[in-house]
Amino acid sequence: MAHFPENLKPLIRCPVCQKRYDPAKVVLLSEDDRKTALHIACESCGISSLVFLSLGKAGAVSFGMLTDLDRDEVRSFYGREPISADDEISAYRFFREFRGGASECFREIR
């Protein structure tokens, strides 16, 4: 979708407070000819969203979801490999065997 289409910018509003987003604050996560992924943070209410736009036969379609990730976190995590079933099993085994408090737990993970 070669750069966020100018005609869509005025339509993009915060799903919570309905304020228009400042296009300069939009973080482009990925883009190709037919789809774009964005992170948008509302300066008015502080809510962040991930927005996915795609072009199809019927025109532009968008999907958005609220997130607690800030712009730096989403840049760090977006596009990474998903957590595997093996990762989940390893975490389960770790926590099943772990004896201690939260501070010791996170010290051990690092």
C-alpha cells in the first residue's frame, strides 16, 4: 500500500475517544503493495492501537485492536517469531518447579 494513503488519514480516529490521530505520530510497522500495519497512539486519551489496512477487490479494509504496547515495544516485538508450543511447555515446567518470589523469578529468567 505504498505509504499510508492520504485520503484515509482523516478517517482514522481513536476507537475510544474518536479524536483524529496526528499522522506524524503513526508508526509504520510493515508495508507492501496490498497491506499496511501501523501502531497509533492517541495523544488525547493515551490509548494505543494496532491497525491493519489491506486493499482488496471491494476496496480498503481495516482491522484495529487495542494494545498496551508503546511505540518502542511494538517496534521491538512486531514481526518476531511467535511463541512455540515448546516455549510454552518450557515456561510451564520452569514455573511448576520454581520456588520463590517474583523478584527471584525474574532475576533467574534474565
